[in-house]
Amino acid sequence: MAHGGRRWIAPTLAGLALAAFVACQREDPQIRALTEQAAQADEASQQLRQAWSAQFKRLALVGVRDLRLDASPMLLTPAQKRALEARIRIEQDSSRRGLLLEILDKEAELRTLSDRVMDLKAALPPPEIAQANDSHYGLAMRFLRGRGLSEEAARKTLSHVPLSARMAPGFEVYHFYVHDKYGTWVSQGGAALSPRELDRREPDPLPGQRDAAVAASRRLQKQLGVLEHQKRDIEREISGLQAEQLSILEGQARLQWENADQLARLNSLHYLVGVRAALEKEGIIKVPLFGLDHSGPSWRDAAFTRHLDLRTGTTLVIRAREVGLSRIAKVIVVPGSYTAGEHYRLTLSADGQAATVELLALPRFKNDKVVFAVED
């Protein structure tokens, strides 16, 4: 049993003999299908818990400590993803940047695992959550009595069912009752240990030790109630602080991104490429009878959707297929105050399929808008 859960099926001697959880021949097919579905959900939950544990360690390594790991692993919210993406854009340390990218890459895996767990559990009846001092027998008995069985009939049914001797608060107990047959499955749920780990770490005590442990447990239960109340108060306070910290981090990341974006804009050429006739029809440029082409009534910032950061590049290529032409015969630069040979150098390929514009006077082009009007 790799998934750490337990499966119990009734009521045949073959089922008892195969306590390693292999379905017997007389087992009801519907109970078998449900227990196998519960086993798959349990295994997927374990995988999700392990994947989130690894993700949490990566978050801690890059200094993101405002996400809390609990029994129900969280996924990143859209705001948290945006904050991490903003940090990636400004991160200079390659190792930290790699970790941030890995965190976002693993997010898809976490979501896939989370969706699988939800899909598997959707086909199962809601589990019963074990509380302190609950026993598997008591929970099963209460379930069967709730199904209308008398106490004697319920005891007889459970006499054929291997039940767990140890339970921990948070275990998820599934009950299946089909065609007068009962099956059950116990998974880790929100408990700190899986059922198998609990058995391995805490072997069943001797009868005398068990009675003493039960008595001590009852005494401590009252103290636990007080401590749990204090814990909830502390967790609420921590959650408030974490939310405040996350808000500050997001604000800082947003400001850094805005500053970087503004700096890129100031150092970029903002340009538009199109067919000259179409640009004139749209009002982007105006073609006079005499003189140079100049800006038209639709010349506005929103039209210039392409950018060249002059800090990293000084050349752009215009291809005929991009503007829907079979070849490029001519490229007109608007406004006409830009002079070929002085401000830029234009080169057409021999086959007319591409035009290369090399910017020469970079200061002139910084944060300016230019139209490249193409003719065939």
C-alpha cells in the first residue's frame, strides 16, 4: 500500500485472509470500485502534499515566507503569481531567478495534482473526519445505525470487517454500504501522519497501558481545548501579519516593475509597420500632393504597438509577408524629418522579401514614434 491509507471490506473470510487489501471474489463490485477510487484519491493527496512541501522549501529559499503550509496545501493566488513574476523581471541573481521560475513552473504541477484529487473525491461519498478519542469501530457502528441497522445487526456486520485499532484526529474515514455489505477506507486527511506511519511509529500498547493512555488523554483533552483556542487566536494574528506583508511585497514589486517599464519606454523606439495606402486610409499618415508624408488625424500613442529597446538593439527587420505583400519595393519613414544616411540606413534584400532598418542617430529615436510605410 504505497499511498498510506487503509482499506477494509466485509463480509467474507476470503476478504479477511487477503488483509493486504486485495479484493475477494465475493466483494461487491461497487464497493471494490469505491475503495479503489478512495485509494487513488489518497495516493494523489500524498503526492500533492509532497509536491507542496518541496514548493514551500523553494519559496523559503527565495525569501517568500508569507505562504503558510497546512493540511490542505494552498496554490498561489493570481496576485501572488503576479508578485513572483514581477520579482523575476527585476531579479539579478541568476540562481534566485532560476528558483523563482521553478516555483512558477511547479505551480502547473500542483494545480494538476489538486484537480486530480478533487476529481477523484467528487465521485466518493463525503468522508467523516475523525475527532480526538474517536475509534474506527465507533464511527462504523454509528454509520450503520444511521442506515437503519439494529445494534445487533451492525455488530454482526462489523464482526467480519477488519477495522483500524488506532485513529488520529483529522483522519478521513470513508463508509461504503452497498447491497447490505459494508466497506470502509481510512486516509490521512488533515492528520500529521498517515495511518501506516501511525502504526509504524506507535505500536499498539498493552491492554493496561492502553487504559492508562486513555485516562491521560481525557485529562489532557480539556487542556487541549484551551490551547487550541489560543492557537486559533495566534493563527488569526499571524494571518493578518502575513496578508499585510504580502501586500507590501506586492506594492514594492509593482513599483519596481513600473519603474523598469517606464525606463524601457524612455529608451525605446515606438513604431508601426504597414502598407502605405492602408495607413493613409486609416488616417495614421497623410500623403500630400507635394512634400513629405507626415502624421495624420489618427496618429496617437495607442497605434504604436511595437517597440525596440535601443539599449539592447539598433536594428529592425520588416518582412513582406508581415504586411501581406509579395515583395517590398520601397519603405517610407514618417515623419519625414528623419533623413536616410544621417539618422538611419535602409537596406532592401535582393529578392524584395525583407527590409532592414539600421538606426544611426539613437538619441533622435529615443521615446519617439515612427511609421514605416511599405510599398510594393
